[in-house]
Amino acid sequence: MHIRIPNGKTMTTILLKDVLYAPVMGVTIISISRVTAAGFAILFRANFCRIFNPKNKRIGHVHVTSNSLYRVDHSEAVLSAGTKMKLTILELHWRMGHIAPDAVRKLVEDKQVVGVELEDDGEEMGTCKSCEFAKTMKKRVRKEREEPLAKKFGDEIHSDIWGPATTKTIHHQKYYSSFTDDSTCWSHVKLLHGKDDTFDAYIEFEAWADTQHGMKIKHL
């Protein structure tokens, strides 16, 4: 595997052999024993390490990070020497964030994606279930009611709960539950300390409607 290491303002490429190649990993972890086995020497100091070739010429200089690691950030991925990863256009579509198949092909053709070879170049991508699910149309939400209103008070009650509010009331309530009559559009609001008080609020509203108006709720 070819590894690029910084050396001042330039980069040096060295070849390491007998390494474990894991293309799905997000980072490349370099073993010091593989570097020395390739004939290179490494010198560690307090805040940096230097790499020398067999002729004792410095070819790499890496600073230590705040978490005590000698880390090198590359804009491109490290590729195995002389090999290309073979992927179907569907697999590359997944890895590239579900972009369009034509864009996937163009990235490979323009060599914007390095080290990848399409197995089924020229064939259709097939079905991507994730894309189908993301583009699924939902049932239209009506902006106006189409059914007739309830005939009398109590035939149909609409309820909702809201919260939490950013500021509590003087009695430390931060939710409220509303009850709206479908026939008259009259609304009753009950302040709540928490969502678990919602059922008690309904029981209280139901008792108020019965004792004060002689009304039995038929549909909630």
C-alpha cells in the first residue's frame, strides 16, 4: 500500500508491504513495525516524529496532536498499490450519498472518484429502496373541512395538547390541553404541569359539560 506522509511543504510516498487492507475503514492506522520492515527509520521527539529512508535522508515530519496521536489528514483516500475497488453502480450510488446514477458514472469517467472500477458499467442501476422510500408521496392534507359540522354541542369534540413552553406560568405549568366543540367552535383550554395530566383534564372537561350544560360527549 502506498502511503503519503508530509515532509515540510512537500509530500513523500512510501510503499508498505504485508499490511491489512480494510477499504471500509475511515482512517489508515500505520504500524511502526511495517515502516521499519520497509527499510525506513523513525525518530520520535517531544512533539514530532521524523521518518528517514535507508540513506538516512529525512522523508517525513509529522507533528503530534492534542490527543497525543501522530496524525496526518489527507484530502484524498489512501489506495492500495496497483489495485482498484470494483463496485456496482448501485453500491457506489449508496456510498456517494444516493446521487443520480448518471452523476455516479460521470464521476468515475472523469476520474473524480479514484481507485474505483464499475463492474456493471453501461447497465441500469436497478431499484434503490431507500430512494423510493424518501420520494414516496404522502396523502394530501386537506386545508378545508369537507364533511358537515356536528349538529349540536357535544356531538364531536376535538382535543390537542401543546408544550412545553419556554416559560412556565406562576403555578409552574408549561403545557396546555384544548377541547374544541365541532358544532359551535367553542374552545376550552386547561393548563397542565405535564403531558400525563391530559386525561385528568379531559375528565374535568367532561364533568363540566355534563353538570353545566347537560351535555354528553358522543365523539372525541
